[in-house]
Amino acid sequence: MIVKNEEEVLERALKSAQPVADEIIIVDTGSTDKTEEIAKKFTDKVFNFAWVDDFSLARNYSFSKATCDYIIWLDADDEISEENQQKLINLKKSMDGSVDVYFLKYAFPTIDNSNSLEYFRERIIKNNNTMKWADPVHEFIEINGKIEYVDIAIHHKKIKPAATNRNLNIYEKYILKGSELTPRQKFYYARELYYNGKMFDAVKILENFLVDGLGWLENNIEASIVLAKCYVAIGKHVQALKTLFASFIYDYPRAEVLCEIGTIFMLIKNYKNAIPWLKLAAKCKPNVRRGGFVLPQCYDIVPYLQLCVCYFNLNEISLAIKYNEKAKKVDANNDSVKVNTLFFDELSKKKSKEKKIK
């Protein structure tokens, strides 16, 4: 684990890792709070590393301190549930050394904390010094050898928003040094521009990224979604739709893309055209093992709620209620579901009173 000023979350993470780990290695990159003090309650292997705006260098240093057969990496605001602790313990018992990299699910909230997002990440790596972290930000491990996907989840649980411009600043310093961005780095740089509200800059990078056609398939699809969001932000709804339709070149339509299409039609009040795309989204099945980002709610509750809105605006109230009920079966505690249910109940009472008056 690499850390900096994580006193609010570090103990939670280490308590959840302690039942699983044979050794705990913490690399501090310049904390000024009680991070080191907390870390030393769990391990005597606490090291310091001078921060140089490069996550991969810090992670490679942390890996260099590992002495066990396999390394599992965590962030300070990650947590392993009791269920997943037991799954990891069972996995350890079954390991025979034949697998080089285990991919585990990574689950965390979206940027605006409105939804959850899942994808598989390289999580447990054989400690043989043949695989290294690469890229200064949004780092990844350059994988070789045998891979296995395991149904175990690590949950990313932030309690405060990240410094949104941190990653952007790293990229811009990297560019100022004269370093040329790889296709993967261009994709993540454009995402950081988008998160920081620099829509026109993000559009320029993403358009070039997609035209070049050198990106990984999953990054191409995600880039299409982010580019569409940028177009919407600057009022180019038609261009946003064209971008999302073009993403079908890369793979079959994903619910994440279909919900975006439906949302844009709703924004321009074309509810009739939104409906078939949202219905198709609700029929899709998520496949986390593709390696790309998966928003599970785009496969059920989001299209149901959007369909409820569409049918209401088309004055087809019975269908609006039907789709709110479908959403309720997915999550009865969802705020939108509760508001809709209350609204339709009041609407029904109002209609009953009107009938009595007549």
C-alpha cells in the first residue's frame, strides 16, 4: 500500500486486510498527519518514499519490499468485507503457484457518488520481479504469464472527495517535460480534463484518440461515452448521439451506452425516441470480465426510472407506474423510486376524488 495523509481511512483498510495478509507493507509518500502512527499499529514494515509525481514508481518501490510469494495491493480507502476476506483465505489455500496474476472485482462509487461502478483489476501478482507498474498516474501492471479471474471484490470507500486536479496536474507536468502521451495516457488525460470541467480541451483529445484508433477496445467505448458527455455539456446533443452510435463499431451495444442515448433524447424532450434504447438497455446483461467499466444500475433501475419519466411525459400513466414498480423491485429504498411512488399515490387519490365529485 502507498499512502499519504490517510489517517481517516487507513485503520479501516488495515483491519480489513489483517485477517488475510501474511505481511503488511506501507510506503508513505510524505504524510503530515497520523498516517505513519496508525500504520505502525499493524506492521513494522513502514517505509518512506519521496513523492515525485509518479504513482508507478511509488508502487514499484512498495512491491520491492515484499517477501511473500504473492502480493495484493490496496489503496488506503479500500476495504475487504468479511465475506471477501474468507474468499481470499480460501483462495490462498488453493494456490499452487501456477497463476501469475489474479484479477479481482473493484467496486467503487462514480465521480458524483450517484451510482456504483465495477470492473476487474489486476490485484494479486506473483512476486517474481517480472511485472512492473507503469504510467505516472492511472498506473497499471504490465502483465505477463497465466491470468485467472476470481469472484472476489475489493470495495473502494472514499469518505471525502479526491483532489480533482491532482491527476490533471501530473499529466500536464509530464507533457511540459516533453513526454509524448501513449494512446492509453491520452484517454486518461482527456478524462481528467472532463472531470475538471475543461470540456473543449477534452473534446479535442478524445476526438483525436478515437480517430487514431489505437486505443484498447474498452477504452474506445468509454472514450465515446465521455466524449458524448462533453458534447452535451457544450450543447451539441446531435454530435453526442452520433458519437454514441459510432461506439457500436467496437462491440455490441452496452447498457451504459444505451442509457446515455436515452438520456440525451430525454434532454431534448424526444421521449418517444428514448424509449426503445432504454428498453434495450434493460434487456442487456452486464459482463464485468470484459475488463471495462460496468455500471450495474444501467442494466435495470436506471432504464426503468428513465422509462417511467418518458411514459409520464407521453401521458401514458399506467406504463409510467409499471416501470416505477419494476424499479422498486430492484431497490425499494431508492430516493427516486420513493418520490415517484408517493407522486403516483397522490395522483391516484386525486383521480378517485374527481370521480366521486362527478
